[in-house]
Amino acid sequence: MPMRKCIGCQQSRPQSELMRFTVREGNIIPDAGSKSEGRGIYLCRSEECFQLSIKRKAWNRILKCKANTDEIQRAIETALNSN
């Protein structure tokens, strides 16, 4: 099982335990099937990790985009509702 690091807590976990996000056409989108090309990031399914990732400014730095907290929150809600 591949291991990936959460951008919030910085803990390595099995890829299946994390949500993956990527950027398409300038928007952050969930990538439930881990099939999208390009740079992807992984996040635990916890509010604490979400808050840590925002505090660390990890989303924009790692994905090289300009997303605001509301856009990131919408992407996370979409990912959580699709699983």
C-alpha cells in the first residue's frame, strides 16, 4: 500500500486513508480516484488537519495556485460528500 503525507499533520498514512486534491483549470478539485494528472496533495479526513493546512499555507504553496479558504473548504466538502 503506497504511503502519502498529509499536508496538515505531516504524518505518513496509507494513501487510502487520505483525500487527494489537485488543480484543474485553476480550481482545486477532489480527486477521489487518484487518476488526475499533475501535482496532487493529500489531507486527512479531520477538521484539525484542515485547519493546520490553512495555517501552514500549504495549499497554495504546494499546488502553486491562488485559492482562498472558502474554495478549499468547498473542495473538502465535495470530497467528503462523495465518499
